[in-house]
Amino acid sequence: MKELLRTTDPVRLSWLLALLTDAGIEGIVLDTHTSILEGSIGAIPRRLMVAEEDHAAACRLLRDAGEELGA
């Protein structure tokens, strides 16, 4: 698994997952439970992950949609 991005915005995560799903790429969100346990104050970002073989295509898709990706 490779990380696409980190965010504390659940709406953004939902939208990005929908984009990936529409393109046939499975995305997984990590740290959801940890983020909820800390009281939803936004201190712990959630990580959006994809399979290593889908990473390049997922990066292209999200950049084409106007998303800023870390590295």
C-alpha cells in the first residue's frame, strides 16, 4: 500500500474515494478510528492509501481533478 495524501477533512476523503472508485481503483482510509478517538478536533489526519500498482494512476487521477498531493 502507498499513501496518496493525509487530511482531516472527511468530506474531501469521501469525494476522493468516490473518484477512485469510479476509476476502478480501490482506496483505503487508515487512521479513521484513531481520528475519532481523539475527539474529532482534527489533530490526527486520516491517510488515503491505494495498492502500489495503482499509485501512479491514482496520483494522475487526483491531480487531474485539481487535488494537491504531497510529494
